[in-house]
Amino acid sequence: MPIYEYACAACAHQFEATQKITDPPLTTCAACGAPRAERQISASSFALRGGGWYVSDYGRKSAGGD
């Protein structure tokens, strides 16, 4: 399950929540209880590894000199 980051517009508290993709976003702050929590956009740790990706295979010339 993904970890989402939230920030409260009322008290500036930042927190994380593990939720399913289909779960609705949280709106209540975990610290002050105000209904002003907003989901933040953050960097992903997603990386394509292994063979078969454009950078590693498709852009490379074959050894046979095609």
C-alpha cells in the first residue's frame, strides 16, 4: 500500500498515512483535529530496473552491426 504525505493548513503539522489507492484522502489533521489536512505531492521512489527498458536495450546497437 502506498504511503501518502499530508500537511495541515491550520497548524502546519506534516504526517504520513498508509492507505489503499481507492481510499478517500484524509481531511482531519492528526495533531490538532482541524478538518484542513491536504494530501501533498512528493517524490516517488519508483525505479525501472533490469533489462527490457528503453535506456538499457532499445537504444543500443546490436553486436552484429545491424
